[in-house]
Amino acid sequence: MTQTITLPDLLDRLAVLARSDRRQLVALVGPPGAGKSHVSDALAAGLAEQAPGRAAILTMDGYHLDDGLLAARGDLARKGAPHTFDLDGFSVMLDRLAADDGRPVLVPVFDRALEISRAGARQIDAAARLIVVEGNYLLLDRPGWRDLSRHFVLTVFLQVPHQILRDRLLARWKDLPPEVALTKVEANDLPNMRLVCAESRPADLVLDNT
């Protein structure tokens, strides 16, 4: 049964996992605009204090397909939808991290300023016992995506009212002309948001991130 949790309580729970001997992966899930990056940054800072060197973050956004490839496929306007990610590559990375073979692992990071993924932009050290995996579709109940669940010992869903999500998504595109920003939100961000909310399997924990 899904339980609600506060951020401090979640941090304490993850710190216990980080101090264990076995490497474990935890999924941090939420729709666009839910504040996954903010929460993962807060968790990373807290874990650095409670379990130094024992935790790391992996973001699914590092597996965005490149804009050039999306444009060639006619999918650029839907960037952020499930089919615009390298699911196979992401799944292989989870396999590699779960293998815990004693070597550091280089992972890609999505650069929002450039709108591209940078390969080998972050290192997850061999000492990391807890990997917090952050992304929209980690609980998506669709072929391929649902197979990711085998890696996660715990799943956490960020819950935010839809109107607040919409407002946050509009603010994300504040540097664009208002009509362009509205089109991006209505035609892409909100459909992705509704998909995550409607087709994600229940998480173990729910965190209100309003």
C-alpha cells in the first residue's frame, strides 16, 4: 500500500540505505514540473551530510534523444514523450549500476541551457551504495518501461496538483513569446504530465511537492 512521506523522513530512510553494504537503486518519479530536480538536489545535499560518498543521482533526462535525430524522425515537437528517450541505453545503464562491479561508472547529464545530453558528464563512484534514479517514466505501465522496476528497492512519486504543474511548466518557458510557450505546454508538456499521472503504477511512497 502506498504511504505518504515528508522530505526529511525520506532523507532519513534513504540515508539508511546509503550506509548499507549492498548497492541499491531507488526511483524518484513525477510528471514534468513536479520538481524532481529540486528534490533530488535536496536529497543529494542531505545524503552528502548523513552518508558522505555513499549516494549518487542518475537522471533519466541524460537519455533524451538528440534534437537532430528527433527532427529527422518528425518528433522534435514531442521531446520529452516516452518514445523520445533512449530506453534501451537507459536500461543497460541501470543493469551496469546494479552489477556493482567495483568500478566507477560515467553517466550522461542533460544540459538544459544547451538542450542536449552530454555524455560522460558525471561519475558515479564505486563506493556509492545508493543510487537515486530520477525521471518521469520510471513507473510507466508500458512495455519496456515496466521492466525497469526490477532494479528498484523503493519507488517514490512526487505529487503536485495539475494546475500548479501547468503554472510551473509555463514558467519554464518564460523566455519564449507567450503564444509559443503556451503551445509548448498545451501540445507537449501537459500530455506528458497527464500520461505520467494516469499510467504510472503505484509507488511505494508519495511525497507532496506542492
